[in-house]
Amino acid sequence: MEILKKSKPIGSLKEGDSFFINGKEMKVDKQFLFQDHGNTKEMVIEIFNPESNREYQIRYFDDQVESSIEIYELLEDFQYTRREPKNVGW
């Protein structure tokens, strides 16, 4: 996955900010600490697509964003499925 554009550090994203997956604009709902591993923090950003009402999670480790970022889509059965987008940006 290629990171196309970074308007600010990913850790600074907050509610209402834009996040792009394959060129489609999504909106950040919230960001939170998922798990503190001592020397690194596992973070989650919840985003949604206002056009389709689909929800996603962006998961990453704060000390290795470029190599650890993963995208998950929330399905109707309340399970997250990993997606492999070509590019993301924020």
C-alpha cells in the first residue's frame, strides 16, 4: 500500500478530518489507543464513508506508521475484515 499524501502526522487526526482510501474521501470519527506495548503504542482510527455509511478502522503502531498501517472494514455481521487498498492519504 502506498501512502500518497500526509497533511499532518497521523497521530494528530481528529473527528471531522479527511482520510482517503483509493481516492475516496472518508471522515475521521475518532482516534484512540488500542494497546500500550511499552515502547510502542497500537493505535486505532475509526473512519466512515458518508456516501455509503460504511465504517472502517485504520490500525497502526505509532513508531512505525508506514510499515504497520492496516485497513479493516466493518461488515454487517459486526466483524472487521482486512482490506488491501492501493493507496491511502490524510
